[in-house]
Amino acid sequence: MNKLFTRSFAILFLLTSCSKENEVTVPMNVQKQLESFEWSPIVSAKGTTNEQLKHKPKDCEKDNVYTFTFAESANKFTVNRGKELCGDDKLTFESSIFAEGQHRAFTYDKGKKSIKFADSDPYQSYEVQLDGDLLILISRNNNPVVYAAPVEYYFQGKRVASTK
């Protein structure tokens, strides 16, 4: 009986420790880069190919500032809205991500280097590309039934004072 208990405990321990290793966490270098900037939407200055896929921020979005917070309990993406509110304009990044809220929880997929927002379409994710103080979020919908072209959202980072 004692051997059976020991084996059961060992198997249970291995299963729980394996699941901890497989949890999706944001790599530290990506966390630091995302957290160290306040991100403001910009018009892309990159090439002219696939121009229709690049989001052009509306005037009401241009003074928004976005920040990332990483914590064990939940990763959080936050919008600090500028003076001009977008209202009911559904074609803005702000309204597509935040609706009426100011925060949105997300998870990170290391393999795909993408984030998925809580309570979003299970096929929807945002690939994260970082280049210094430039952030590109590429919206992707992998639903085989729906064709949705990827949309690129560009952000310029302004370094924030370290609070840690």
C-alpha cells in the first residue's frame, strides 16, 4: 500500500511540474521592452506593399497611450484615452480591443510570439513585433471559415521612468 501511494504521489508530482513548465509566459526580454515604453499609435512609415493592411489611426486615437503590465495573476494591456474620444467608431484599434473598458487581460504564446486577449474570438490573436521603440501588432484571424486579412497596427514607444 505504501509503495502504491508513493508511486501515485510521484506521478502526480511529475504531471503538475510538467504543466508548470508548459505554462505560457512572456519571455523576460519581451516583458521588459513592452513595459518600459508608453505606446502611442502612429501611421506606418514602412514600405508601400500591402498598404490596405496597415491601420491608419483616426484623429481621436492619436493621443491615446497604451501600456503593458505583467503580473503572476494576469497580464494587462491598458489604454489611457486622450482628450478626443472616439465614441461609437468601430473602426478604431481602441474600440476593437477595449470596447467600453480601460484594461484588457491577455496571454502570450511564445511559439507564435503573439498575444490573445481574454474573452476574444478563439481564432483571433495579435502577433507582436518589436524593433527598439517601434511596436507592431498584427491582427490575425485563423478561422478557416472566415477570410479576414491581417491588419498591422503601429505604435511608437516613449520610455517611461523605471518604477521597479
